[in-house]
Amino acid sequence: MRKFLIVAFALAFASVAVAKPGDTPALAPVLKPTPTQAEAAIWATRFLTHFHYEPMPLDDAMSEKIYKRYLDALDGDKLFFTQADISKFDVWKDKLDDAIYDQDLSAPYAIFNVYEQRVADRIAHARALLAKGFDFSKQESYDYDREKAAWPKDAAELDDLWRKRIKNDWLRLKLAGKADKDIRETLDKRYANYLDRVRQLNGEDVFQTFMNAYASSIEPHTNYLGPRASQNFDIAMKLSLEGIGAVLQREDDYTAIREIVPGGPASLSGKLKVGDRIVGVGQGESGQILDVIGWRLDDVVEKIRGTKDTTVRLEILPADAGPDGKHFTLALVRKKVSIEEQAAKKSVIEVKEGAQVRRIGVISLPTFYQDFDARRRGDKNYKSATRDVEKLLGELKADKVDGVIVDLRNNGGGSLAEATDLTGLFIDKGPVVQVRNASGQVEENSDEKAGMAWDGPLAVLVNRGSASASEIFAAAIQDYGRGVIIGEPTFGKGTVQNLVDLDDVARNEKPTFGEVKMTIAQFFRINGGSTQLRGVTPDVSFPLTVDAKEFGESSYDNALPWTSIAPAKYAPVGNLKTIVPMLIQRHDARIAHAVPWQNFEADLTDARKLRAEKTISLNEVERRKQRDEQEAKRKARDSENARADAADAAGSAVPAADPAAQSVQKIHESAGIVRAQTPANPAAEAKPGKDADKPAAVQAAGTPAATATDSDEDSSLGSDDGLTPDERGVSGEIAREKQAKARRDVILDEAAHILADEIDLLRADHKLAAQVLPHAATPPSVVD
């Protein structure tokens, strides 16, 4: 949950009109709190101190927690502040509680203003060093993992730290084949861009960062959302918005079109294409067109979004035109646009063993979405994960599939109601999850709808990024004995959040105060256990792709403990105790000789070894040797996999698939300054409606594209090119994504084989089938 500013940085791209290398950085405008923010903080505090699942007083002890998390959000890798700065800030360590109650937020703003100036100092130093170049024959290393490092004692220590950071940036580009002149230009522009993005952070960003430091100090899944963040949250939950239907991305100073959503106004116009750049935005048929070159991405998005059936005019610089190319103006009428990328999707995998072919249906579900507002209005066509999945199951039945896999990898959750309803598609009737509120009262959320949308063989595929609502669904399927859970232990988020609209309670007509997302309950499995901390343990386990200490509920220092309650009254519909050992035995035998799987495990072993190393050599010969060894391994494994795929072509017709999400990786923030862990954004919803954690970054009509990128050397994408996403540009990023999508999804492939094994075992043994399949299932004897 740390480093909220990563999000702000990723959205805040601007022009490069900053100081030249060696110039003294100009002082940034001093940001100050507003009376409105002070009032919003008081409203948020009332709820956090009285209505949280584990309410904590806002006192000196809490102040120290807020202070630490706020510093961590600003400078978690300790790259800008020195110990001298921290010593001066320490006067506020136990006074931030008073700052909120006294409605005087000058302290967090003062800290931010110093931070902004320190960034300017560091960037000026970094750009000056580029003119000198580096000696890569020296034997020295760079300690890049600074999360637990001490604050640099003075500017001299920071200078040396940054010298090594810049040297590493240069070496990465050098190893990628870039010439010195190009490297110097790339890095100078990168650092200048970074400073500009920081300087475009505004008072709302500072306030949200500070309030998030407070909220997350209570427990990991409590947050404050400013008005803009709240709007994006709503869009993510209902998978629709009113706009033009385009995914936008930053490309240098421009806002570029990354994707055009089918059926949206941009698509229907026939005049826009991927890579076109938006240089101006005007409202209505004749409103002034504002130049948006160098603007923050989210500011451009805000201008393009608007009320349905209103007009927005865009000034476009075509993708194939130079900076001085001819512009054209396009008027578009905003419409409601669906965000289908995060919607449920289906595919069919054919698993061939000898002469036998098993058709396995796959439903990929990235999030448990629901358009709460549309449902409350009585809209019969409201967007719902369960409704979409039910429709897809009907289509898979028509496709005559033999079994179904629900792929929940990296599904961070969403609506609790959707998790309950989705479970109901695979059981007849009964409790799905138990919810205990702060007063200790326990309520069951049950499936009341008789019948099953799918009563055949079922598997649920999960990984460490499967959280909250995903864990509710997987746990219920496991407790009922309804299907086989395959993959990694899940995230371990067993808490329920509710969104409190502060403007509603304050009776503000316009969104001003934002929202508080706070934990109000804990959910429990119907067997009485909790998924909190422990997650869901699969029946058939796959290798861990990420260390639990680095990612998951157990990685938080203030996560709620595991506990249990009495089980609910329920009757399992199947018993998998006999068949699971058989499936594991077949799985182990198969992967022992499966080249793609062996290479997958070898890649994981190499990745774990790299993650365990906290330093990296800055000697060119050593780095080149390491790079060549890794490249040789990658090419050899790719070649082996290609031969295996060719050999399997006549046997196991598994299409190359885009996983619902890749395994969690170490990433660089887009400017190459901050290293951070990709968040899972686990989510759950309480009964009052729009209660959920924010799902993954929205990539949809008139919204910014996600900007988190791959690790330094991601073997799935080939050699490290040393660039950040905006430096690659739209075409470069799309090419990398296509390359990743083209790779075989060995995890889904093996899950399909495991379910095919189950189908074979059930059809060969009717007594076993009677144990495993629900009573309403079609007798296996009539199938083959």
C-alpha cells in the first residue's frame, strides 16, 4: 500500500521545459492546505475513529505511524531526504493528530514542499553528471534495495548514491546497444520529465497522500479517495463511463491514443487511429480549444470525459506526422462506453491424450464488477460479473465443453454480492460466506437461487494475486467440494470495506471532500475459518511465483490476525478427497517430462535468485557476462519450448493465451526513480452497495492506461532495453504486449490437463463420479 505517489507520478506527465544540466533549480510554487481539505480531514477522522472494524484513536501514537507512512509515501527508497531533513521534520512526529483536529495541515504540506525542492536538487545533480560520463571498468556495485536503508547522512552521501543510480541507468542502455550520445539524451529527458511530473503534483495530491498515510496506518485496506480517485473507482466497478471510447497514454509531451474501444464514439468516427496525439481539447461545438501539450494525463482525461450526448472537440496530430505536422479537428459526441477489457471472457482449450480429446472451457474473470447505481435504478441490463459469466457458461455448454476452469489469477476482488452470486452458478442453494461486523454479529450471505448454471467438472485457477472476493468464491467452491482449486496460495485478504461518501454526509452539492474506504467487517468461510493472512490453499499446488513476505496480506506490518468462528450449516455437494491425490500423481508425472513446465520452474528459480540479490554490479564486463548468460538461457528455453509446442501440435491443442495477469514482478516506476511492488488491489464489498477496494487500473474510454512496466530484465519479453514505457512510445509498448500475449500460458495449459485428468477418472469410475459431481449433474455414463 505504500507509495501512493507512484500513481500520481504515473498520471502526471508534462513538458520538459526545465533547467538545463548544471543550472540551479528554480524554486517550485509553495503548496498550502485549504480550509476545505482541513474540513474533509475532520469528517474522515470521525468515521475512522468510530466506525472502523478496529477503531483506533487519533493520538500521539497514531501520529507517529502517520508520520512514518507519509515519509514512506514521499521517499520510501530514501533518495531525496537526508538525515538532517528528517531531524527537522521530527518535531511534527507526534503532532500530526493535533494538526488534523486543529484543522491546520501546514506540517504535511511543509514536508512536501521540502521534498519537491529536494527532487529538484537531485535532478539537477543527475543531469549535470550526464555530461561527465562514467568509467565502467571500476569494480563497484549499487545497492538498489533501499527500503530498509538508513537516511543518507548528508548531501555528499546522496551524491554518491545518485552517481551509482545514474551509472546503472546508463549501463542498462549501453548494454542494450545505445550509443553514448543517445544515452545522454534519453536520460537527460527522463530526469527532466520526472521533475516536471513532480512539480505538477498539486494540493489535492498532497492531501490524498497524507490522508492515505493516516488511513492505511489503521490497517492496510483502509484508504482515503479524493474526488477524482473516487470517480475512477466508480468507473472501475461498473466497467463503463461516459466519454469517447479511447485508452490514452503519455508519449513524451503528448497524450497519445493507445487503444480505440470498439463501438465507442472514437471508433465509430473512423478518423482516429492508435498513435494519434491529442494536442487540444474544446467543449461543445464552438468552445475554445485548450492546448494540452505537456498536461498531466489525468487532467487531459478529465477534459475529454463528460456528460452523455455532449460534444467534445479534439485537435489531433496524426501518428505519422512530425511535431510540425498538419493538425485536424474532430468533434465527437460522448456516449456511455463499456470497458470490456475487464469483463469476463471465455475460450476453449482442447486437451488431447492419445485418441481422446477433452474440450475445456475457460472463463477468465479479472474482477468482480457490478454497476451498483444501475442496479439500484432498476436497470434490467445493469453490468454484472455473474450475469456475464452465466451467459458465457451457456455458450460453453453449446460448445459442448467437458469441463470448465474459472481463471481468477490476479483478480483482486470487487463486489462481495457478486462473489456470492457467482458461487450460486455452481451450487444449488446454500450459504457462501459469513460476515462478522465490529460488534461481533455474524451474518450469512447465501445463494437463494435454485439450480446450477454448470453442474459438470469444475476447476478454479488462482495465484497470489487472487484476493478478497476471489478468495470467497474459491473457498466456497472448496468447502462445498464443488471443484478443484489449482495454483498458488491466494493473497490472504479476509476483510470487507465500505465506501463512505463524505460529501453525502456533509450534504455538499458538489464532490469536494472525497470518500473514505474503510474496513467494517471480516468475512469467514462457511467452514468457520478465515482467508485472512492464510488465504486459500489449493488442492493441487503450483510453484510460488512470489515470496509471501514480499506480496500478500502477510507482507503488511499491520494486517489483522487470522481467527475463526463457528461453521455455517451447509451440506457439501461433492467429496474430492479420493480424487485429488490421483490428480496430483498425474500432474507430478506429467510435469516431470514437460519441457515448457520445466523451463517455467527454471525461470522462477532464476527470478527468485535475482530478487534475493539486493545489489548489482556496475562493472560493464561483469554485467555483460551476466546479461549474456541470462540471454543464452532465455534463448535456449525459448527454443526448447518452441520444439515442444511443435511436437504437441498434434496432441495437445492448447492455444497461446494471454494470462488474466502475469505473476507479480518487481517494477520500475515510469521515471525509473522508484522501485516498487506491483499491488494486487484486493477488494471486497459490504452489503450497502458500492463498497469495494479499487480494482486494477482502469484502461477504458477516455481513461489513462496503466503505466507500471516490467522489471529490469523480464525474461518473458526478451532482453532489457533500459527504457521506461513513455520512452518506448505507444507502438513500442503495444509490440511488447503482443509479444507477451503470444507466449504459451503453461499454467493455464497444465490446469486444463488436470481438469481433463479428472474428467477421464470420473468417466472411468461411476462410483467416483457420484462422489465428486453434485447430485444434479448429468450421469457420466451417458456422456461417452
